[in-house]
Amino acid sequence: MSASLKRKQSVCVTALICVVALSACTDGDYYEILDEYGNVADSRTLSAGKSTVFQSGVSAYDTPADWVTGNLSTRFYQGDALYDNPRVSGDDPAQGGKGPLYAGSSCGSCHSNAGRTYPTLYSEGGTGSGGFSSHLIYITKKNGGFFRNYGRVLHDQAITGVEPEGKLGVTYSEKTYTFHDGEEYSLLTPTYTISEWYADSIAAEDLIVDVRIPLRHVGMGQMMALDPTELEELARRSNYPEYGISGRLNYITERGKQYIGISGNKAQHADLTIELGFSSDLGVTNDRYPLEVAEGQSQMLGYSHYGIQISTHDMENVDFYLHTLGVPARRNVDDPIVQQGEQAFYRARCDLCHVPTLHTRADAPALIGGTRLPWLASETIHPYSDFLLHDMGPDLDSHYVSGLAQGCEWRTTPLWGIGLQQKVNQHTYFLHDGRARNLKEAIMWHGGEGAVSRELFARMSREDRDALIKFLESL
């Protein structure tokens, strides 16, 4: 059951047909947010202000915010269907366009319940069977250039009659370590190989492979509404030489303009990449990416081109769906062990990068087609991230550059909703490539600027380490 918004004064909402612009008369309006029991919610639980939802089950990431009503609800579920329903090859205007090369048959195939589908890296040792792989494979030359017959993403799935560009395999080596008090833990290091190249076989010594499992789609709307001046201020003051920490923004250029990068593992995108996702991940052409993802490959000579396969209107409904998803409320805030773990979180200096509180800007973010969502503006949110790039050390160096982000630099992962991943997706694989099998391993993989927190965590008592994990699971 989600939260309820108890409206204290009337809100006027005007939908302008054709341009699909939404506005809200919010001056002087305020809400009381009710929890799942109908009581005024404890402010400590409100991860995303009025977009907080009181869900802790399989739908925790996949529930609309309570202000999504009426026509907004219709758009939400239209976008949800486009996100979840499998695409098929061909020119069906509703579901067509998949391929010729792709990674999944729908957004939801990799982002099950708007989360992280169980990685085929573990279930199938790399490339998945059955038409999808729950990962993206980035490839470059050692000098950073691209290979002539391949793009930046290696597509390991293809429709009938077309060859996948290659197949991914992964093996893991395991090493056991011991905390000072005798508790053991182990870390898995992946080694990736590519086989069955569709064209030129590329020698391993000439190749960089960077594998990413899907991100959780929690707080996407709030992330897009972040106040850029606050992010710039964070970058200016995110300099703690005593801890070896110094975060920075990733600036990227798209369509001739420079933006602050926010989304993606390396903050390499300025938006939620709906159009790019349909093109590269699903092989669905659209107005921004009208060419097939395999355009120019010799095997495309016999392929039937179907033109634009999804409209901007439909893609905006998917964009709308992601922006209007609710963010799960914090849980168990009065649990003494959770409170002990929160204190340990601060003692370990995790908060220097996983910043608990940020704010959204006063103007509403715009979607692909121009829709604006005033409900996301001027909110206090608790993502537990600074959205800055940090050097995470050589062990997590992917050697893949994204904008200004070097291979060793990663955007601080937002932690809101992280404790519900087991419920939503039935696994606890974390970090960009899923190498951490639980939160404890994820912490112990922190190097570079994260090393201070790793070492402070390692020196804690087992009771405090377990409490810190319990705190993370409450987010």
C-alpha cells in the first residue's frame, strides 16, 4: 500500500492537449503525507517528499507516486506497458521494431519491476539464452578508439537471420580475506572473454571489455530535477584531503550543448536515455536515432528496413513513467540496530560521498516531448548520493572512458531503495558489474577515494559492521 497525500488546499491541474504540457497551481498548497496505516508519516521515512510510497514488496520500485491520478495515471500505465511489453521484429506500430541487434526484448526484461533483473552473468555464465542478456557490453580498443565492424556496445542478441556481434563469457576467481576479529569474507574478480565474433575476431590484447548490469530505476524523476547549483557546490566543497576524497562533475556535450552528466554509472548522460535505450538496447529506431543499430554491417544488406518504429509520443510516455515512479519509504527507523548502523555509517565517513539529503530545483524538469512535472520541483529528497565522480581505485578500473570520467571513476550510487532489491529482484548483486554478492562485499570493493570508508568499516566490531548493513537495508 502506498502513501496517501492529504490535500489541504485545492490544486488546479491543466492539461494542454497536443503539446501535452502539465501545470499545477501550487502557491500556498501543502500536503500531509500519510503512511500505510493512514497516519501522518514520520518525516524520517520520506525518501522523496510527496513522491514517497510505502511499499516494501515486489512492487516497491514499480509503484506510481500518489499525485499520479486521472489522466496522469493513464499516461503512467501507457508508459509502463511500453516499458514492460516485449518488442517483436517487424513493423507492428505497437510492439514492432526489435532488432536486428539488441540486448533485451523490452526495458523490463533487464529492469524487472523497474529494478535489476537477475544477472545472466551468474545464471548463464555470460550471454543469456532465450533472447536477452541482463547486461551491456562496452568494447573499445586499448587506445580508446572503436573497432570498424562494431560500435561502442557489443550486441550479443539478434533476430532470426542476423548474427549477434559476439557472445560474452565470464569466469570468476575468488579470494578469501579476514576482518581483524576473525570474520571471513571473500571477493569475486571477473574475467571477461568475447567469442563468436560476427566479423573480425579481435585479439584479447587489443580489447577493453566493460560489462554493466542494469541500474535500479528508483528516483529517476527526482534525479532529473536535481538542483544543478547544489551539485556544483557539492563538487566545489567535495574535497577532503584528510580522507583522500575529491569528487567532480562529469560534463558532457549532447546536441551541441554542454550539460552536467547525472544518469548512468559514470554520470555520462544528461537525461534518462529513453531514445538511446530504444535504439541501442532494443534495436528500435526513432526520430533521434533513425538508423538501425547495425547499419553499415555487411549482414544488413538483406535486412528489411521498417523506418521509424516508435513515436516520440510513446517514448515520452516511457519517460513519464520513469519520472513518476514513487520512491520507497525508509523502514524500521526506530529499530535500535538500524540507529546503531546509521551512526556507524557516519563514523565510516560514507556520508561524504553518499550524501543523505539533496534538493530539487524550483522549475519542473521537462520530458522528451516538453511535458513538465511541477510535483518534482522544490522537494527535499534523501538519495544518499552526491552524483559526483570518484576514483574508486585500480580494482574497479574498467579502463573505459565516458565523457570526462576515467575508467577508475564512478558516479556515487544512490542508496535509496537498495535494501529492497532482494524483495524486488530476488538477488543482492551490486556494483556496476554485479561482482559484489552482498552489501558487505560491495563496501570491501571500495578503493581509491572509497578506501577510507572500507578501512574504517573493516576495523569496526562485527556488531557495528552488521548494524551498518542493517541500516543500508532500511533505506
